[in-house]
Amino acid sequence: GENVEQHPSTLSVQEGDSAVIKCTYSDSASNYFPWYKQELGKRPQLIIDIRSNVGEKKDQRIAVTLNKTAKHFSLHITETQPEDSAVYFCAARRPNTGNQFYFGTGTSLTVIP
Amino acid sequence: DGGITQSPKYLFRKEGQNVTLSCEQNLNHDAMYWYRQDPGQGLRLIYYSQIVNDFQKGDIAEGYSVSREKKESFPLTVTSAQKNPTAFYLCASSRGQNNEQYFGPGTRLTVT
């Protein structure tokens, strides 16, 4: 069954503002959480990931935070640009399954110029 | 875009016909995966293969079949038993069991 919930499903922000997308997971043994960006009609591409031994990771305008106690993790995009418009998916690795993941349902982000 | 390819990009079939989707990778990855993507839903795992000549069912394997005769190739057959085959199909690969997955560009299958 579904293990990851993702909110919101759609998000519109003005260019230059920040965007935050949140995911919760149910299996406390999950230890790896990637985020993917998927532009219309294209493949999902990994943009940032975090492992369970850290609480935050940054890469330029993108950051991910992880709260293991609450079992949620969030994607933060600062100074948004129109090219950030895409669907973003979170995922949580399923424990003891090799490299299988639960995926969130996606957030469609629109950055308004 | 290189590394992992899928063909064709668009595929149209009549109901009742089997169809095979191609997935090839030149990344020397051991593991390969097939996902189905429907509007408003997360990626759902159809089949996966951790090594040549071995594969396992994912969450929604009914109506699908795969083979893994070569490390580079993991074709997916959508059979006539799949009740709702129209979807966007994504193939992925990873170097091992603890590495990120790389996705192919996808095949959009329409069955009428």
C-alpha cells in the first residue's frame, strides 16, 4: 500500500518567492529520501536526496529537511524561477527490499513570472 | 539524455493485442525497474530485476511480463490481460541496491 503522502498537489508561487513541498512516510525504517523533478513529458530527474543520518541538506536554491521523529521530510526551493515549474515527486526507500521506493503522488509547481 | 533509453516515445495499440516496450541502458547497472505513471498518482512498480536472468513482481505486475536476458536490456510486455494499459511507462536502472535510480524518457502507451 501507499507509504508516502505528499502535499500540496498543486502549488503556484510568484517568481522570487519560496516554495515548500511536504511528504510524510509511515515506515520508520526508511533511510533514504530522494526528490525528483519531472518536466512535462520528460523523465524524472533526481534533484536532491537525504539520508536518515542527517537533518538537512542544501544545494544552491534547493534544500531538503528531514524530521525522523515526525516521519516527514520537505523540499524547499528559494528564489523560484519560471524554469522551476514542473512536477516534483518525493520518495522513501522501502526497508529490506533492495532498492524499491514508495513514491508520493507529485506536486505540480507553477512559478508565475 | 543518454544512458538509459526507451522506445518508442509514443505507442498506439488496439485492445486485445500484446505490446512490448523497450528499455536499454549502457550504464553497466545491475538493477532495472519498470514503473507505471498515471495522472494524480505516484509511480507504481510493475517489475524489477536486480541481476541478469532474475526478476521479481512489483506492486502491480498483473497483466505484465518481463525478461532480463542481457544486463543492458529489460523489455516489458503489456499483455491483453492488463485491464487498463493506457499509461505512461517509465524504466529505471541503478548501480546497486543502495544507489539512486536513473529514469528513461518514458513511453506513452495508448490502447483503444
